[in-house]
Amino acid sequence: MALNGREYLISAGDHVATINEVGAGLHSYTFRGADVASSYAKDHLPPKAAGAVLVPWPNRLRGGRYRFDGVDYQLPLTEPAARNAIHGLARWARWTALAHEPQAVTLRHDIVPQTGYPFEVRVEVQYAIDAESGLMVTASATNSGTRRAPFGAGFHPYLSTQGAALADTVVKLPAAERLVVDDVQVPVGLKSVDRTPYDLRDGKKLKNLRMDDGFTGLETPSGRGVAEVHGKAGGARMWFDETFPYLQVFTPEELADGVPAVAIEPMTCAPDAFNSGDGLIVLEPGTTWSGSWGLQPI
């Protein structure tokens, strides 16, 4: 079996996507054979969390520690150098396919009670392709246990620059505020993007700007926000609904095989939300959260 488990292919018209069994991650999404979401070789693990589903928290928890309902918890430190717990508990699990049709696949994972997270949460993610509107991702999380559970969700797609170098790539981001972080990438405040290089609301070339930054204050007219990445040859548009009030943007010079990419990660909460409470979802027993986002070619 491949490193990433079974691969589920879905397609409609000129749109084709593949999703991994391990982590339920988006492995690739192309339109007319060109990347919309940047991909990587099938015999490699996802580089830099490419395509990952980030539950029950996205991004980082400081020291892997948090306090919830009067109890202190310690999670394994999955970012050892910075001593953080990063990107949740489901990235390396085999998800169960509930349905696989030509245009859609739905996968489920039960987060079982464990050291540092003694809660029961069932997560489902559906990837669906439409010949006109592109890729849509719909996620839900249900507290299947008997106690309240802290929860957050995020996704880690890399948008293709269509062959452009990062310096020549245009990024448009509907964000009015940037999260200020400390030396271990955990937020310590907010700052307006006005009159700073991080004001990307009208779209501009990255030039020498490189980011691993969180943003909020997102514009969501009619209940949706839109971000874009493109070069001269085209690019990708991401939309996200109001359940994702935070975006993390990461601009590696190389994602895989020497190719740059721009990660735009929709998140329900800020990094370290289990401690700060910023955007934290508390799932009561039997209750469900759901949200959607998607990608389209430009």
C-alpha cells in the first residue's frame, strides 16, 4: 500500500482531484491538467502538511498545554524544536471512506479519548467536484461523547503559482488584521495591516515578502470570503464561509521538487485557541459544527 494509503479520485469535466486515505488530505487538484492545488510525488509523505485536515485544532498549541473546564492537559510535542503541539491528531490516521462516487468522496475519522485530549469527536470531510464551480470541501464535527470538548478545524491546501516564482506571484487576501507572534510562532497580539507590506486586500506581487503569518478581520460579503494566488499563466481562487474567521498564509520557496507554492489555510480559530479562547469552539455532547470552503482555477 502507498505511504498515504488508498487514493480516491474524483472528477467532473476538466476538474480532477485526488484525496488520500491517510489524513483525508487533498493530494492534488488540477484543471485541464494544470495544478490548482500544488501536489507532490505519490511515494512521498505530504511535505509541509500539504493538503492536511487539521483537527481537533489547527496550527500550534504553546507547549502542548492547555486548561479546559478546570483541568490541565498536556499533549505530545509534535513540533519539538519549538516545543509546541501542532496541527491536531488526525493527520496520520487512516480515515474511513463512507461513500466514493465519480464526483465526490466522504471520509470519517473518530478522534478517540487519549492522553492530552480525553474527548470523543467524530469528524467527516466531503470533497466534491463540480464542472462549473470546481472543488468544494464540507466538514463537520460531532461530539459523540458525554463531556464538553474543545475543538477547532483547519485545512492546509497549497495554491499553485502556475510556474511563477514567489517574487512574481500575486496574492490577494481579504484580511484587515495580522496576528503578531513570538519566537515560537504563537500569537501575542493583533496588528492592523494598514500601511504595511501585509495589506494584500487589493492583491499585489509578493516581491521579497515571505510569510508564515495568521490573519483575521476577514471580509465575507454574502457570507463568503475570497483569497487568490496567481501568476501570468493563471492561478487559484479560494473561497471560505464565515465559520472560518482566520487564515494562515505560508510561502515556502519549495514545496516539492523545487516548486514554490502559497498555502492559504482556512481556520475556525486562532493558533493556540485552546489557551486564548480566540475562535475556540466548545462542542456540547451531541452537538455538531460544520463549515465549507473550496478552490477554483483562475
